[in-house]
Amino acid sequence: MTMQDIIYIHAIRVRTVIGILPHERAAKQTLIISCELGTDTRAAGEADDIKQALDYAAICADIIKYAENSQYGLIEAFAEHLAAHLLAAYPLAANIRLDIQKPGALEATREVGLRIYRERN
């Protein structure tokens, strides 16, 4: 049986350029990102050592910085590239699930969004 532990960070508010319409490209918009990283926490738990763990404070800061410095047309492109970036940056992560919401994208809804799941190759 394979053990799968999850480190999660929910509802990170970021500001980024996202969208395909001219008014969407003119100013940064808010995205709300939730991230779940699959890992094995046993070594970190036994040693009580952050070097053997996924540092959620560092991951959160990395997501915010990545978003602030990116400019994508599609939320799908943003998600795909962010997932690849995080898997490359955090080798203890075996997989990632990202939920990305774009509040206010459609007037008739609270938000629209995308959920993706990617595994390390």
C-alpha cells in the first residue's frame, strides 16, 4: 500500500495579468489559488526537520511571486505552467492539484475556475 500525504494551502489571493480581452490585459486581476502537494511526510515527522518537509510558507511565497510576474491569456496556461514550476522547485512533491478561481469573471456567477492534477514524470 502506498502512503500519500498531502500538504495543502487553500485560498491564496494573488494579483496577476490574466485574460484574453483587452480590458483584462490592462490591469492585474485577482485569482484565488488552492494547492495540494502529494508527498511522504514520515521522514519529516520522525526527524522534526523542515529540510525533510515541504515548506508551505516557501511554497505560498513562491506561488504569489510566480503569479505577480506572469502574464497569461488563459487560466489553463497559467495553471499548467505553475504546476510544472512547483513540481520542478519542490522535488519532495510527487504530484500537485491546483484549484484556481477567477472571481468576477462572469457577472452571473461568484467565480469561475479550473482544477488540474499533475504527477511528476
